[in-house]
Amino acid sequence: MLVVISNKDNTILFKENIINKPQSITDLFPLFDPDAMNWGWSENLKLPSNFQIDKNNYIFEDSIDEYQKIEKGKVVDKTLEDLVTDGLYQLQPFEKIINGEVIQKTLEEQVEDGILTIDVPFEYIKENQIFTYTLEQVISNNLINTLELANELKLRVYKLIENNIAKEYSYSYEVKMIKEYGLWLAENKPTDDYREQNFNTMQARIDNIKSDFVDIKIKAKELVLRYSKD
């Protein structure tokens, strides 16, 4: 078997059953162009479905494994996309293939695909990082648009106040002060007593902390009221 193929896409241009290898291809195929074509011969009269031609112009059968494919008559390695399609490579949910390489999806893509959840509208993504709005920003950016979100905002405002108080007075310390103050009251309020002084100092500081959040508390309540009417 003799064949002439195109170097460009391995298309078979000429084929003929001959027993002996020719000395000159142009004797059988005068139009042969060595710059654009290649030729091969095999003593087997049946041309393999997949074949290659070696440097001595002998045709040999080309067997491929599951990680290879035939492309334009040549055996080539499968791309990553091919391997994924054929089930030979499994991408992680947070991975994707770009330009033949496995890379991690952006956070936006992970959110779109349901892989990642962010606390909307209190969190947002910028430059592939997750950031948290302040509660003031949530309000000023008009991100609250349902009663459920308004109630959540209100809850977070109270939690924020509690956290700020806890930075200076732990829950156990606050309970201790209240108990001691109660004992002071039960003892008919003795004058110049440290228990009264400690409690009053703590209460004044707590009131001061709460005063820092008066405006946001009012706005949160207004939002709850607004969406309660819808």
C-alpha cells in the first residue's frame, strides 16, 4: 500500500496498492511536492485506520491510549478539556480551565455557581476578596429592601452595641456589679460605698457607649417600620 498525504492536514491525496516500495514517488505520482506532501509505503495492502509515516517512508499502525486522540491524522495528547469531558480528569468545584491550565475560579464565579455563599447585603466582593460593610454603609447605600433584612439589621445593631460594651465590661463582671449594687440598695444605701461608685461608673460608661449608636438604632427601627407597612 502506498499513500501520499498533505503535510497541512494529513489528507490522503493519492493511494494505490503496490507490492514493492517505489524507488521514486514521482514515478507513481508526478504531482508530488516534497514541501507540501509526504508519502509512505507498507507491504500490508490494507491501510490502518490510524497510521504514521516514519523518516524512511514506512507506514506503521499508530495505537493510542485513552489520554491521546487523533487530530488531523496525527496522534496528539488530549487537552485538559478533553480529559474532563472524557471523565479522565475531575475538576474541583472551585476550579476551571483557562488556556489549557487549571486555575481557581474567582470568588464572584464561585458565588454564581453556588459554591460560595456571602452574607448579602452585609458582605461584598471586591478584587477577589470578601469585605464587610459597616452597618452605617449598609444603610447609606440603601441595601436594606425587605422586612427580613430590616429586622436583621436591627438585630445586628443591638449585637454591635453589646459587643462594644463587652469589650470593656464582660457579662460576668456586669452581673457582679449589678448584684453588688442590689446588696447596696438592700442595705439602705450606705454613703461613700464602693459598690455604688462602681455601678454608677459602669452605668455611665455603658450609657455613653449606647449613645454612640442612637442614630443607627433610629434608622434601623425606621426601616423595620417602613417595610412592615408593605
